[in-house]
Amino acid sequence: MSSPDVDPTRPEASVIVVTHNNESLIASCLRSVQAALRVHTYEVIVVDNHSSDGTLSAIPEEVSARVIALERNAGFAAANNAGIQVSRGRLIVLVNSDAFPDPGSIDRLIEAIDGLPHASIVGGRLRYPTGKQQPSFGRFPSLLGGLWVALLLHRLPLTARAGIGVSAHPALYRRRRRVDWVTAAFCVARREAGPLPADAFMYGEDVAWAQACRRAGSEVWFDPDATAVHIGRASVDQSQDPGFAQRRRAHFELEWFAGRGHFVQLAARGVLAVHALVRLAIYGALGTIRRRRDRRIAENKALLRAALSRHRMPIGPVQTGPPENPIL
């Protein structure tokens, strides 16, 4: 990606917000972006993934956002890349349309990456609307990490501190640290990080993006002082069937392990199947107790079907997988 021409009026940051049918959230998101930037100059670029509701008309006039309306739903990565392509800022800030940065938090992201000369991406700390800690970074996919999460060991107080698979324990979020990847829902990146890998419609782009940065010799960091509320999957839950996200997840993870041989790929399918079966048992029991069907049952049925599908990922070199041992 080429850098924009040198311009003394160039903003310090370009904030990219990708939307799809977010009429009820977009105004709050953009107003929170304004409050999150009190020190640094910036521009806001909204990339709309062909919304069918009133998302575009709900954008507040006082935000002065540049709007790019795509003619189709191109997916998260491609839409962000469309915004990055026309942006002018020294740095790129990605904010999901269902994320709400806290006051001054984007300023803190910018200060963090400016203080880390070898970092190409810095992510912030996310929480759910309830205030509960939301996983915001993690390790690259591995069979051990996948099994750890499948068996819910990332949620138990003692084992969660290990940070294997998904980093969920609050103790892991108390200090700035170098990590494998951060969520693209709320992060800042140097232009040298390049575009997001756009070969997937959704799921795993932030992991593959971080891996590309590592291969280029740069680092990815997490900063706990840059905070935001993130609903998570707001667009997906409104516009896709219940199993969409889990099918995308299975596709990404099987593709990640595709270059390690048939045994590793078969083991990855087994880990995904265990993940789905454990949750089907839990949510099925809860549904019986509560006498209502849990949406997550349909999601994990879709994951189980994807894990056991006869569709084979190509065996050979892939660009998304890490050079590390796939077991660890």
C-alpha cells in the first residue's frame, strides 16, 4: 500500500468504521469516536456494506464523515481496505460500528503505537455492554489452544490465567504486552501494516493480518488503557442465519491448518467437533431447564456440520498459517 503524499494538513489518524444494517448503532458509535479523539487530528470514513435499512441516513451531520457506499456486502476486510485506500491519515484506526470507544481512548491508542517503534498494530481492551471483560487478544491458532477453549479451560479461574487459546482472564489485561494478535474491532495500525487479508468474507482477518505483520518483522501489542464497549456480532446477528459465524470460523481454522498435512487437519476437525458437542450439551441442558431453545444450539449444530463436512481444504503451502508447531 503506497503512503499518501506528504501534506502538512494531513490528519494524524484516519478512523475507518465499517457498517452493515446498523441504523440503531451508527450514531452512537460515531459520536463516541469524536469523544475518543481530543488531542490528535483525524478524519472519519464510514464504509457501508450495502445496508438495506436507514444506516446511511442515521449518520450524524456533526461528525463530518466521508461515506463510501459499496454496491454489495464485500465483507469486513474488503470494506476496511476500501476505506484505507482513500484515507489520508498518518495512522489507521479501525472501529467496529457496534463498538463505542471511551472518551480519549483513541488518543491513547495513538500514543501507545507512537511509543512502540517496532509495533505495526496496537489493540485496546474491550468489554461487553454489561461491563464484563471481552477477549481482546490471543495466541495464533493451535491444536492445544483449540482444545483448551473447546473444554472451556479458558474460562476456569486457574487454567484461564495461562492465556492458552483465547485470553479471557482479567489478570491478563492489567499491563501492556506484546501479543500474537488483537481484535480489529478497536485498534490502530501503521500504514506499513498494509491492507487486511481480504480473501475471507468474515472471521480471522485480524489474526491473519497480525501474522502478516510478524512475517514482515514487526510486532503486535495490546494496551489496557485504551478501552471501548463492544457489543460483538451486531451486524451478523441481524443479517445472517444463526450458523453463519460458526461456519466462517470452521472454514478459517481448517484453512489455517491446511498446510500441515492430513493428520493435523483431521485433528483440527476433531477439536472443532469437540467444541461444538460440549456446547450442545451445555446449552441443550440449559434450554431444558429454562424451557426455551437457546440460539447457540443452532450455531453449534452448524459448527459441528462444518467440522464433519466432507469438504477438504487443500494440502500444501498456505499464507495464513504460522511457522510454529501447530500442536502448540
